[in-house]
Amino acid sequence: MKYLIIATIFYCLFANAYTLYQNEISLKCNGKRFENVTLTAYYPDYNEEQKAAGYLDKKGKLLNTLQDYIDNRADYVTLSMDESLGIPYGTKVCIPELNDHFGHRIVLEVRDSSFDLSGSGYSRADICVRSEIDSYDAIVNRVVTLVFV
Ligand SMILES: *[C@@H]1O[C@H](CO)[C@@H](O)[C@H](O)[C@H]1NC(C)=O
């Protein structure tokens, strides 16, 4: 009986450490890295004159916000980057600083661009958030690492 308890305790310790290790791995981003990228936020604009233009991405799909993703209502977060980079629509991007902040892996996809970003290359990226208020959050207004996974 005593041995069984000891074995159980060891098993639990090991399983716990393994889970932490797995979680740590999943927050890491492996791929082509771009450092010192200025992240800013934008949000769907339902008052835009051309209606849909304010809340659809460049191919006419609904913008997915960071809050949609965190609430499990989206598979990815819409990211906007310089059109002239020619990044294929839907390219997956990982931002380790966001993963660390939220404690789980945030999947972003490059699906939008704007006049404002033209010519900025890999030095800027705009993340889509729920509202104007959310766009002021420091976590989405900072220098980050962009990793193309
Ligand atoms: C990013 O910025 C840091 C601090 O200013 C600098 O040391 C580093 O060389 C920069 N990295 C790149 C790839 O420009």
C-alpha cells in the first residue's frame, strides 16, 4: 500500500511537469522571425460609409478579432500587413509576446492590408480587436516578434 502511494505521488509529479513542459513548448513560435515589429490595433468599423468595407478583410471575409479568438469563436485572428510584401492570403503568424501574455497559443493569419501600412514592410503589423476601447490596450500596441510558422 505504502509503495502504491509513493508511486502515485511520483506519477503525479511527473505528469504535472510534463503538462507544464508541453504548455511551454506550445507557446514557443518556430519559423522565420522578424524582430522589432511595431504592433498596433484596428477594429471593425460598422459605421463606415461603404458599409461592409469596415468589417470585412481584403477578400471579403469577416474580420476575426483577438477577443473572438480568446472566446473560442474564431480559428484565427485577422492580421493586416503591407500589401506590397505579397504575403499569401491566410499565411499563419505567431507572436510569442501575445502567447506569453494570454498563456495560450494565439493563431494569427495575414488576411488584410491598408493604405496606412503601405511601404512599412515587415516593420509593422495591425492586429484586429473588438472595439476602439480594446484597441488602446498596451498588449496590442507594442514592439513584438513576428514568426511565420
Ligand atoms: C531590435 O531592437 C533591439 C533593441 O533596440 C536591438 O538590439 C536589435 O538588434 C534589434 N533587432 C533587429 C533584428 O533589428
